[in-house]
Amino acid sequence: MKQFLLILLCVLYTNINSQTDIPDKDMWVTNATVNAIAVDGDYTYIGGNFTIVGPNTGNGAKITTTSTTPNLNFPKVNNTISVAVSDGSGGWYIGGSFTKVGNVDINRIAHIFSDGTVNETWNPNASSTVNTIAINGNDIYAGGAFTTIGGETRNRIAKLNNTTGAADGTWNPDASATVSTIAINGNDIYAGGAFTTIGGETRNRIAKLNNTNGAADGTWNPNAISTVNTIAISGSDIYIGGAFITIGGGSLQRSLALFTDRVLPVELTSFIAKLINNKVNLNWQTATEVDNYGFQVQRTKDKVQSKKENESEWEEIGFVNGHGNNNSVKDYSFIDNLALNLNQKIYYRLKQIDNDGAFEYSSVIEVELNNIPTEFSLEQNYPNPFNPSTAVSYQLAVDSRVTLKVYDILGKEITTLVNEVKEAGNHQVNFSAENLTSGVYFYSINASAINGEKNFSSVKKMLLLK
């Protein structure tokens, strides 16, 4: 009996210790925590915080519009896939930070055939992450953080042969920092990322490269102020997306820009009026302009129901030149120095005129001429961000001694804009940062009522971008 028990325990011990410590890769997975498991015959019940249960496809999957189940022939990838591009024959080129696809050791860029097998003869062996892939005929363009690929030293961008994976021997733009996106338009290769030099030229984060020698185009230089993450091309339209605030000659253009040869209308995006220092300040902004001669500023003191009616009652009070043809944001302003009568409304509109004489009216805006505010306030500077000057407006409910100062981000005083007694009303002062560097600055107001009844202070932030 003792001998039987000893044999049984040995068998149990052997079975327990032979259990693998590697999980079954074919076991389905969830998208969140599993808190409970119960096994009953052929069924395993699980519960937790998940909302999806499905096959373990690794870091990539091939799916169709006709099925809810992924194609399980697609090989499992052991790390992040950043980009996938069709090879035109049912297969895929993929790039990322992986080092294994299926059972094949392959670093960061790979070609998968339509049957799900890995093309083991095509192995450019990138030294670091591949962020983007674009195909042009027999050439595969890759961009990322690598410094070697296809058997050559290639800093962050390369042209690869679609049969051998070898880097082109002469095409070497040599980007100074990460390439995040590549798009192709005919013979031109557009690249975006974090670089400041590429193709033998200074090019801030975006460039057009020659497909033969990799040289940067000598004239196309949008000069993005921060990272370009994506480029998409449709016909003559080039769409740019990223973290930039200015692009295309320093104009304010946040995160998204369009470069095109198409004829675009004059697109007025805002038109506002403010009563400041007992004058009416008009500000407007355009997103695009084509053949724009300029803006005629018009005023009337009679209420109008339509921007086109009662033409004889509108008075021309000034003209502001346009920017002709332009695809970036432009800011305009005009000050109306009319003699104010309190408790009256006046109305403004813009007459946008093309070089050929064609014109179009803006919507009508109104201003209430009550120039004594009931509260103290400090307004956000306009424009903001700015370069190199901006306007700071403030309101005083009663006559007050006012100090208005500008500080840098460390709290060091830069300049004093106002330090005197000001009458009750709306006020504005201009701040020029021509000799300052780009960055965040603060402006602070302290107002003490002459009658001693009220003290007011406020601080706001502004952004200088050069």
C-alpha cells in the first residue's frame, strides 16, 4: 500500500512539474481586466471589466467589411505596428517597432504575402522604428527613427527595392530627426516629421524631395514651426496635419493646412467690433484669399435688415488692402474715429472687392455706443498668438489709477505699458515684442478707483510666436 501511494505521488508530481509556463497563444483574449474564471467541462466562463472577447491576433489583424471575424491567417506581430500599406496583390507592407512576424525574426519593417506568409527574402532590417511607408512603382519609401536600413546608413528616410529590400545607393535625403509621414505625388516625395534639415537643405519639419536624387526642392519651403504628423494628397491639394501653429511663411495656421493650385474664394472667418478708448475697433480674419484687392469698410447709423438693402444709407469710412492670393490665415483691423453719441447703435459691414471689380458684402455687425462700462475687466490680447505686436484692452467702471505691466515666464518684469490715472471707459494699449524671443508672457493690471470704492487686479497669458 505504501509503495502504491509513493508511485501515485511521483506520477502527480511529475505531471504538475511538466506543466508549461508559456501561455497558449491561440487562447482568446479580452480588451480589459478578467476578474473571475470557472471551468465546466468543455466550457470556460470568464467575467470582468472587458467588453470584447476575440482571437489573439497579436499586434495586427486582417479584417474585411463582410465578416466580424479577423482573418486568422495573418501572422502574429510581437510589437507595435505603426503603418500598413497594401502591396497591390492582396499582401501588405508593415512598419513599426516589432522584431518578429509570425515565426520570422524581422526588424521593424516586413512584407506579408496575401496567403499570410512572411516574405523572408525581403528584410531591410531597420535599426529603429519605422513610422511610415509609401509605394511608388518598384520603390518602397520608408521613414522613421532608424539610422541604418536596407544594408546602408540611411538617417530616418530611405528608398528600398521592392524585390530585394536593399536601400537605393544614391537616394539619401539624410533627415536630421524623425520622419513621421511620407506622401507621393508624381515625381515628388513629400516628407514630414521633426527634422530641421533634409535633402541637403534647411527644411523645418516638411519638405518636397526629388524622387531621383533625394534633394529638397529649392523653392517649396512651408517652414512648419512644430512637428508635421501626416500628409495627404488629392490631385493638386496637399493637406498637412500636425502640432504646428504657423506654417507657410509664418502665418498663423493651427494644426491643419492646405496647399493647393485650385482657385479658392475669399473666405471671411470672423468679423467683430469693440468699443475701446472711445473708438470703434473692427477686426476680421480670412482663411483663404484669391484675387483679393481689399476691403471697403462701411458704416450706417440706421438699422438694416439685410446687408444688401438701403445701399444709399451706407457710408464708406475706409479701405484696407487685401493679400491678393493667399492660402493661410490673415488678420485685419480698422479703427473708426467717429464722434460718439452715447446710447446709440451703429452698424458696420465689409465690401470685399476683387481685382476685376467683382465684390461681395460681409454680414452686418452692430456696436452699442455706451462707452461707460459697469465693471472692471481685462480682456485677452488680440491677436494671440502674435508677432510682433498685439493689443491689450481693459475697462474701468470709474476713474482709476492704473498700472499695466508685462512679465516673462520667470516673473521678470519686461515693460510697463500704463502707469497713470485713466478715466472710466474702454481703453486699449499696444505691446510690441519686436526685441523679445518666442514664448509665453504674462500681463497684469492693477486699478485703484480714485473715489476709493474699488480695487481691481487681473493677470492673463499671451503667446509670442516668431
